[in-house]
Amino acid sequence: MNKVLSRFALVIALLVTASSCSSLRPDLKAPRLALVSVAMTSADIFNQQFLVRVNVENPNDRELPIKGLDYKLFLEGDGFAEGMMNKPFTVPANGETDFDMTVRTNFVSGVGRLLSRLNGRTQVNYSVEGKLLTDIRFLKKIPFSETGSATIGVLK
């Protein structure tokens, strides 16, 4: 009988511990990300480099300390770039901030298709998804998925 009580007590202790850990996890709304602009900064036949300006809006009443971003970027429906951005920044409570990230791609990855689809337009439809990497205890990754349109151009 003592073994049964001991096991029961252990199961209860584990359940209480698990539920208390989940209650420590902050209840945050996902921030909204929007591409502001995409600009080619350099190019040759094999590689292109783009400067992508991103706006992050924080709907929470606490600041968000961001360590980086794990992302997949689609332009005009085609996979354009994916990777990690490891430049920390903080989004103020109920506020927003912009940041720039450098994206490298190659002609084969869709730049040629993108240029033909744009046909002279300066607005590009995008979809971006991934995870914001945070410094928040018990909430190290915040998933996001956004769509919209942004200005595309060339920086000289």
C-alpha cells in the first residue's frame, strides 16, 4: 500500500510542478511584423544582396527583448530567402520599432522570376513566417506569420 501511495504522491507532485511551470510562462500576444521595403544593395550574375526593412509592432504591455529572428521570406508567392538574423533589439511596450536585415540570395533562387513578375511595379507582395527569438524566461520563441505588400527598389 505504501508503494501505491508513494507513486500517487509522485504523480501528483509532477503534475503540480508541470502546471506551475506553465503558469510562469508569460501570456503574450504575438507581435506583428511588416516588411517596409526591400532594396537591392549589390548584385552580380551569381549573388544578390538586399536590405530588408522590417517593422515590428508590440501589442503587449511589456517590452519585448528580441535576440534574433528565424525567418522564411516569400515574394510574389515564390521562396525568396530564409535564414537567421542575430542582431538584438527591443520593441517597447505597446510600441513599435524598425530594423534592417541583410538578405543574400542568388539568381537561381527566384530573383529572375521576381523581376519578370513585377513587370516594372515598385510594390511587391510578400509573406514572411518564422520565430522571434527572445530573452524572455519560459518563452524563448514567438512564432509569426504575416502577409502584405512592400516597396521594392535599388539602393545606390
